[in-house]
Amino acid sequence: MSDKAAPQQPEKKKEPLPPAFNFLNAGLSGMGATCVVHPMDVIKNRIQVQQEKTSIGSVINSIYRNEGILKFYSGLSAGLVRQATYTTVRLGIYNQLQDYWKQRYTGIPSFGTLSLMAGTAGATGAFVGTPAEVALVRMTADGRLPKEQRRNYKNVFHAFAKIAKDEGVTTLWRGSIATMGRAVVVNVSQLATYSQAKFLIASKGQMKEGIGLHFCASMLSGFITTFNSMPFDITKTRIQNLKSTGKPPGMITMLLSIAKNEGIGALWKGFWPTYCRIGPHTVLTFIINEQIANAYRRHAL
């Protein structure tokens, strides 16, 4: 019997997925993850629209005591529509660009190429998803206002109609520049870092392809994403929550105003609820996305 180890079989190249399935899978992955982490979105937005200092515990206690446990899912319809638009477009385009690369080149794309793919996908998805983002911010923050000042949107589609009627259709894209800027940072941090982290962990032989590898790469990606995107996130949240029907302040103006009046640290206000939302959302989105893709390859291709 030979002592020589059997030669390793080269890893089978994954079949590219059909474009329509890439986009459908992206939307389903994001929506599935949102159903789990939406309460952290509510808490994050409540913290970010307040100028005074607060804590996760006090916000959770206030919502539970004054509004009831179901209010942790206020704005869920907007969150799901946001995923059905923003995540479908950004993750669908990103997956398509990666498949395009794999069909034409050998090896993995450089971090710069991954960043360009991710930034392009993120900015496009953010523009498409801004109306749902505006509705989401307003619906999740509504409960902290006095009853007479609340907007009382019944669902995301009622929010769209009321905003368009009372404030003009263009208000649905309020804060789109800040949202797109945030999306570029988020997607370069999240998508490109996830792909790079997954490759580096796997290449060192520490983990094989599977849920464990996806989890570790996602948690690292989520932390970097949260830190890099927070100043843009709080800026777009403040702009989108404004009631004024006049011209809203620009992204830089609002960012400088927050830093001047509340301190530089305020640009990272709500960091931990944001990470508690982005981290698990990143993990769940990528795990669901990859598992659906693998199942499709096994049973449909």
C-alpha cells in the first residue's frame, strides 16, 4: 500500500447563476434577515434622531413601557420593501459582476476591483431604495413624537402616498446623496471585505467552505461596515426624519452641524445597536444567500 497521499482534486468551479435568480436570491436573503433584526433598526433610529444622550437600555425600556412590544416591529413593511428594492439591486448587481469576472478571468479579483464592484452596486441600489429608506426612518421614529405630531403611517405604501401628497414626490428621495454615500461605504466595507475575509480565512486552511466560514467573515465584515458607515448613517437619518417641506440641508452641512453641536462622538451615536443590526443582518443575508445559491446549483443546474 503506498504511503503517498492521494493528490488533491482541484476545486470544482461554481456554475454562474442566471441573472434573474441572482436578483431574486438577493432580495429574499435581505428580507429574511430583516425579519430577525428589525427591532435593532427601530432602536438605532430612535437613538439617532435624538440630540440628547441616551442608551440602548433606556430606549428599549421606553418603547416597551409606553408603546408595547409590537412597536419593536413598527415600520417592518418599509424594512421589507427596502430589502426588496435596495438589497435586490445591490447584491444582485454585485453577484452578477462577480460571475462576469469569473467567466472571463482566472483567480480572484483584487480588493480594488471588489471595491469598485461593491461601490457601484451599493450606489445604484441605494438610489432605488431611498423611498423605502425614508418611510422606514419615519415609521420607526414616529413613536417617540407627541401623539399630535405623529405621522401615523399605516404601512409603507400609505407612507409613500402621504409623503408624495403632502410634501411632494421628490421628498421620497430626500437624503438620497447621503444614502448613496453611506451605501458606497457600506458595500465596499461589507461586500468587498466579506469576499476578501472569506478568501483569506479559507486560504490559510483555518476553515473550509461552509456556514462557519460565512459566519466569521460576516461578523468581521459587519464590524468594519458599522464603524465606517456610522457618520453617513446618522446624517441621512436626521435628514430623512425632517418635517420641513423646504430644501433640506445637504449631507456635509448636516454632518458638520452634528459634529459642532453634539461633538464628534455623536457621529457614531447608536454604534452598538447598529452593529447588533448590521452584524447579524450581514451574517444572515450572506448565509441565506449562499445556501439558496448552493441549493439551486444542486437541484436546478
